[in-house]
Amino acid sequence: CNEGTINVGRQPPLLKDDIRCVTCNEGIRCPFASSIDALRSGTSPLGDRFLPTIQRGYYSTVDQPLIIFKCRKTWQCPGRVPGQCARGRTEIACAQCPAGETWMGNSCADCNLWVTGAWVVGIVVFLMIVTCSYYVVSNHISPRASLSESVGMIALVMLNAAQCLAIIGLLDLSWPSEVEIFFSTSQLFILDLDLYGLRCIMGSTFSNYLFTVLLVPATQLWLVLCCVASSFLAKDRQWSWPKVSSTMGSLLLSAFSTTTMVALTPFMCYAHPNGSRSLLKYPEKLCDEPGALDTTGLVMLTLYVAGFWVVCVYGVCCLPSWMIQRRREMVLSFRFLIFRLRVDSWWFEVVWMLRGPSLALVILLWADQTAVQVYTLCFCFAICLLLQTFTWPWKVPIMNSFDALVSLCLLSLVVVSPSARQDGEEASTVVMALFATVISVLVLLVIFVIVHRGALHEQNVFFNLGPVEFPHELRAKMQLFTGELQKVRNSKIERVLGQMSVHDLRLISSSLDLLVAEIIPEPEQPSDVTGATGSPTAGAAHGRRISIQILNRSQTMSFASGPEEPVPEEQVEEVTLAPLHSAPAEGLSAGHEPVVEKPATDRENEDVASNSTVGKSRNIVSIKC
């Protein structure tokens, strides 16, 4: 037979009709005069030059040597002769260890009591962590991050980065050995537990998959049982159902990428040279055999992926109205969606949680097109990076920088992958080292925050990415600026505002909205106020956006401390205003503002201006000149 074909006829051929040449598929090297007997035995009577071999990274059985399977990892299949697997592995594509054995670092080993005991201890520790997560969740919702919230933010960013790294590791690329170690370790975060001896406990492929699926509802059931059991304790130690619901939501949100990967496992397939397809996670299982795996994955995809995301979207849309209606239980139940974020980015986590699922969909849709996967992943990471830098959502300023840096490292890792660049192996090693450095800094940051409890103080330059003025200094500036602003003509103000950039106008608008929502009480019935240009505008409601209403401090603090004290209808506060140029620097620091006498007409104009803006509020502000 010619090169590229192999003789499957009688061996040795006696007649010309005994020779039947067939084309060799991908994964077989067929030189001139190849025969199937030489392929099985690994020797050729004509010499090694005419010996057909199985290429490295491919596998075939001895009974059917021409039916080639592609191995997920090249090192698993040494090739050369049919039926060869590395380090004791077996089954189709050398996917698993033999029955009664498990993968131990670099080879298959017998299951023993140590593996079983380690799994029992691991399950107990996992349940303890789930139980402690209830006490980490706080009932308070405030614009500033507490210690537990800061640690939770750092842990969430690190966990999401590890999940994304594990998904990138599913690409069919030849990474350097140093990078491959990180990818193999990160598979734990998408519940690929075969590397940790799960088969010693479960056995079959379906049992393994069912165990990973049941981890999610088992976690929720455990929290419910703990809440029921706490009803027998003292009243001050009993668990509350809204807080249990928020804890469940926090855990599901943190593991959303993992849940998506587990649910999509039965549908992620890759092609073999023989035309069949195997599961990406379980190559010994062919995709052409529908069964319980598909049903289980579809149920999980419906309930815990699509269903949970729809519930989160519903909560984000309804939280503003629940805040206004004082529905304390509903707000606390969905607190996990907003307590890490700044006021004007309260919706961010509903979008941010889709980063992992979008990467999983790329692996699912283009399983056999590595180049398309790489380019699409780059696009997804670029979109996430732009969204994160545009919104700057986290309460702790430095966390925004670290989150952007993590996204940039993941994007760079995909850009310099071996399929995108010829020198990708060396470049990917450098990027992975940078990624490991960022994660290490985040770990040290967690330790520092826990040890140094005052790290989140408003004067911490490192965590706040710069100095922050004291509240009394800002209060003095606002009061003095109000007096100066009232002297300026409306036409001049409009002309100056019209010359500003769009960014500056948005910044001013956001600042005014925040001041209105946090300082000026909301009127019971908003009325229309006519501006200088004569166009009617809605009063305080026009300046308040939903994102400000949702985290109004006067509303959210009551959810933790109880109902508000009633405010008298005619409570009068005296605020002294003075021109900005007449206030010396030492007066500001000492908290004294000079009083400037004005004519009666000016005083009447100021009273009218004040009453037109806040006169219908519960607190009436009178300006003393």
C-alpha cells in the first residue's frame, strides 16, 4: 500500500487480491507498505522504516486498531502500538484508572482507607464552613464596607478568578508544564474531583457526576436543618430565615460559575478522528449515548443556573420598591446582591456573575475549534474588563484595582496562549507568574485586613487609593459653597455647565443625587418646580435615581436597628452660610464659620430659595445670615 494507506487484507499477502488498502485516519502514521499486523505487533518484517504507529496523544484498542480516539492530555497516550496508556491508565482515550484504583499525583494507585478518611474529613470541614458562613453574613447594609464584607469581597474575586482559570484550562492547547500545574490545581474550583480520589468513594462515572450535582442542594438543605435546629436554642441565638436565605444566595453567587460548569458537563463534547464524540470531563463516556447524565444536567441547568439568575434579576429590580415599602424580610433575603457594591452600582453583580457562564458557553459551542475559542474568550474578558473599569463597583477602592488587574491577567493569558502566538509557551509562563503574584497579594491582603482591623478607616491611603477628607471639612465646604452659589446668576451657571465635558456633568449629577438622597429628606408628595429656563421638572424625585434610593442610609440602617423614631413635623435646623472668600483656613479646621450680615432683601431672597427646594421636606431648614 502507498504512504497514507494501510493493508487490512490477508497477512502475509500471497496474491494481489489479498491486499486491501484503506486510508489511515488522523492519529496513525502509515508509511509505504504498512500492514495492520505490523501495527498490532509493533514490528515490521521490512524494518522500522515501514512500521505503522499510533501517534502520541491518540489511542486505539487492540481489537479495532484503526478506530482512533483522541486523548484529552497528550501525556496520557504514549502511542506507538494500540492499547497503550501511560502510568496505569485504561479505558477509552486512557481516561481513567482501573477499577479499585485512583489517580495519585503521577500514577494510578490502589484505593485505601487514607483516601476514604480524607474524604470524610473533607465533607465535615465543608459543612463547618457552610455553617460559619451564616455568622459571617451581616444584617447591616451600609455604604462603607465592614471587616467581614471586605474579606468576602477579596475571597469572591479570588474564587471567581480561580474558576475562570479552570475554564481556560479546558482549552485543547499544549501549555508549558509550569502553567499546566496551575490549570490542574484550579480544576478543583469547577468540582473536577477525579484527581482527588472521588472514584474510590463513588465508583462509576454517573455516581461521580451525581455527587457533584448533589453538593449544591445538600448545602442548602444543611442550612435549613441548622435553622430548624437553632429554634431549640435561646432566642438570641436562633437563626432567622431571611439571613439563611441571604447566606444561601451568597454561596450560590460565589459558586455560580462552578454550578454552570457542572450543569453543562453532559453537553460539553469533543470529536474523535473516528467520528464519535466523548464528554470533555469524562472521555470514556460517549456523547452519542443519551441517558441519566443529560437529564440530571438539564435539571440542574434549569433550577440552579437559569432559575437562580432569574431570581437575582427579579431581586435587583424589586429591591428599590422593597426599600421604600420597608419590607425588611425581603431586603435582608436579597442582601447578598448589594452589600459588597457602591450605591450607584447596585446592579453590577447580576451582570458580573455571568462572566464564568459566558466562558463555559464558549467551550461548549466551539469545542473543536480552538482558534475560535481563544478569540471569543479574549472578547469576553475585554468586555468584562471594560465594564469593571467603567463602573468601579466595589465598596473598597483598592478591590476595584485588583479586580481589573485579575481580568487583565486572564485576558493576557488567553492572548499569549500557544495557539495565538508561536512563542506562546514562554509568554504564557510569564503571564501565569504575574497572575500567581496577584493572587498571592490578595491572600496577603486578606490576612492584613483580619489582623489590622483599622485598615478600612477612611484615612487609610492604601485601601482608599488616596487621601479622603474628614466629614466636618466636607460639611464646611458644602455650606460655604451654597452661599457663594446663590450669588451667581443662573445664566452664568448654565453657561459654565454647558462648557463642561460630559464626564464632568455626569460627575456633578451623581454627586447632587447622592447629596439629595443622603442629606435632604424625601418629600411625601413631590411637586413640580419650575427652573430658570421655564421648563417644569419633577422636584426631588427628578434628582433621585433608583440606585440612590436603594441604599439611602436613612432607610437601610433601620433594617438592622429596628424602626425609625418619628420626626417632628416642624423641626428647625439653623445653618450658617458665609462667602467662601471670607472664611480663613484656620476657621475651617476649627469648625467656625464667620457670619456675614446681609440686607433684608437678600435675606428674603435666600429664604425663598431655601423654601422652594426643601420647604416641603419633613425638616425645614432656615438660613441664618
